[in-house]
Amino acid sequence: MDSTIVRDTKVGVLDKAMRILSAFPGGDVALTPQEIARRTGMPLPTVYRLAQVMSEHGWLMKEGQQFRLGMTLLRLGAMVAEGIDIRSRAMPHLRWLKEQTGENTELYIRVKESRIAIEAVRGLHNLSTFVDIGAPLPLHVGAGGKVLLAWLPDEEQNALIAASAARYSKYPLTDMQALKNGLAQIHERGWAVSEGERAADVGAIAAPIFDVSKQITGAMVLAAPLVRLGAREQTAYYPLVCEAARRASADMGYIERK
């Protein structure tokens, strides 16, 4: 855990409990009381006493002679995450991406088998955006939808693709395996591109936004007429889309592992 969470508040028991929590580098690590004492500089009897109390409250979990971070922390973290508004967190980065490229930028979230644009910033060259805010669109078509699928577990992917294709029959699914292969490639490289999939003359580049629990929570999208989104523009723009998504993820509490 980040050592910056430790503060001297003059409330001794709380300060010591936070020092114990800060001794754990991650949720997958288990430590003995001796290791905790060594990392915190606290007396071993104090560590024994506080660790036992913290395990009773779920801050720690006891496994034999070791302790690890507890489920209460996970529940509290999830409550915090639910209070973070992706729209407000992503909006500055949508505007930044528009300023860098001059093109429309859009923010999508997934709702069941649909993707929905919840924000859009009009570019310098366009009279309007290419989406209606709040209108449901297919998941299996377009860069934004594919990004929202690409980081999901395989079974969930399959179910959502089938549901999206059934609901949006205007966009028939012709080759499931080809789509799955494409999603794997998107996951590997970190971004998606589409050309005329939903609207014949519009293309898009999309990158994932992750939240504090490392789950995909949205898609950062640049949309432009195909005449302005050729191979050269795609090469120039995709790093900018990825950077905007990375910044939005950081503001959502996501910590990228190096």
C-alpha cells in the first residue's frame, strides 16, 4: 500500500492501525506479526494486539500465523468507487483530446448489452456530434463497443455479443470467431479502431477507462469523418486517445502496474 496514507493524527490507536495497513504492499501478500513489526517499527506485542482486533473488524484476515488485508477494506473501497462520477472525471480529458485533434470526442459506458454515450464534445470541424446522448447502441459494432467488450471475461463476452446481435439485428453478426479474434487483438494493443461500421462515413478510435477496482468502466472515443481518419491520422491520434483514457483512469483511482 502507499505509505502516504500514514499520518500522525495524535490519535494513537488509529495511527498505529494505519501503519499496520501500510505495511502490506498489496492485497495478495500475507505477513507474520514479526514481519509487520519489522516493517512498521512497532513493538511485537502491540502488533499482535492490534492485528487481532483489526481481523475481528475485517480490516485484516488471519490465515494461520499470518495476516493479509481484509474484505472490509474491499467493501469500503467499492463504496468509494461507486461515488466517483466517470462523467465528471473524464470530461477534462475529453476536452483535452478534442483540443489536441480538433475532432469529436465521446464517452461511452456499458449498460447490459448496449453502449451509451454519456458525454460528447463537438470538434472544431463538425456542426454536431455523431451520437445522441443516452441513446443505446450495439456493443458488437464500432470501436467504443468493442473496447467495452475486450477486457471482459470470455463467457461474459460471449453472452453480451449474442445479446447485442439479437437486440440490434440491423447489425448482423456474420463471424463470431473473427470478432473474438479482433477483441483479443484490441486487448493486446490497448485500443480499437473502426471504419464505417455503424455509420458509413464515420470512423472512430477508442481506448479503455479503468476504475479503482481495475475493472473497465468506460470507453474514451475519438470520432471523425472517414475522410479525416485515414491511416496517417489513425497513427497520429491513437496515442492521444490512449493518453486521454489513461488520464481519466488515473482520476478514477486506477493505478497502472509498471
